[in-house]
Amino acid sequence: MKGREMNLKQALTDNKSIRLGLSAETWQEAVKLAVEPLIESGAVQPQYYDAIVESTEEYGPYYILMPGMAMPHARPEAGVNRDAFSLITLTEPVTFSDGKEVSVLLSLAATSSKIHTSVAIPQIIALFELENSIERIKACKSDEEVLALIEESKNSPYLQGLDLDS
């Protein structure tokens, strides 16, 4: 990834980390499904999942960014090998400890907090700023449809000045 910023679309493709229409009974299970593609691709160590669960139990679901959408993540030192994203959708929402329901989980692995705030977050905001973004993401039937939505979000003012072109 030298010379260019961490690119959401590229990371989802490289890590083969889009999984659609999954089922989970609990938030723990949903987070596991969201982190699994990152473990499989080697972007994170298995303990990354445990770190997210532990911090959720301690601090609550601090990563629910908007109704219906969560961005599970933990600190870089909790087993992150490289910057990556995964995105999963659930057919039925799971309920977190604060009563919020979530059906789209976008897991983030960032090797530094700088990447997290300056590069990852703007791309995620841009995607979820799209009109009816949650419904549209949940309606996606293929990876290509998800990637097309991300492409559409690239015109967002949140992304001015980020070099996301491969």
C-alpha cells in the first residue's frame, strides 16, 4: 500500500472480505462473522476478535456509528498485521447491549490510529452518507454491487484530498 492511502474498495477486494446475507443470533456472533474474513486473509490475528469483544463488554458498543451500522475494531496492538476492512450484512439485525440493532458491520483493522481517523473514517462516512445507504447495502446481492456503491461514494466532500486511486 506504499504511496497511496488505504482504499476501502481495494481492501475489500484484496482481502475477499465482503460477505452478504449472513445470519447471527448475538452481537458476539455478528462481530465474529465481521472479523473472520480479516483473520482468513491474515490481516489480523485471531485475538483481534477477542479484543473487540472485551472492549465492547467494558465500554459498550462504541463503534455503532449510526442506526443499523457498526464498525467493530480494536487497537492496532490487539493483533493487526496490516490495514484492512471487511463488510458483512445480516439478514436479521442483532441487538447490542445498549438495545441498538445492527445489520451492517464494517470491520476495520488499522495499523495506526492516524490511519484510522484520517483515512478509514472519511471513506466509511462517505459510504454511509449516501441516501438510504443501509437499505442499499443490505439489498446488495453481490460483491460487485457493494463495490459500485463505494465507487458512487467517492465524490463525497469527506474524501477531498485523499489519494485513493490505485
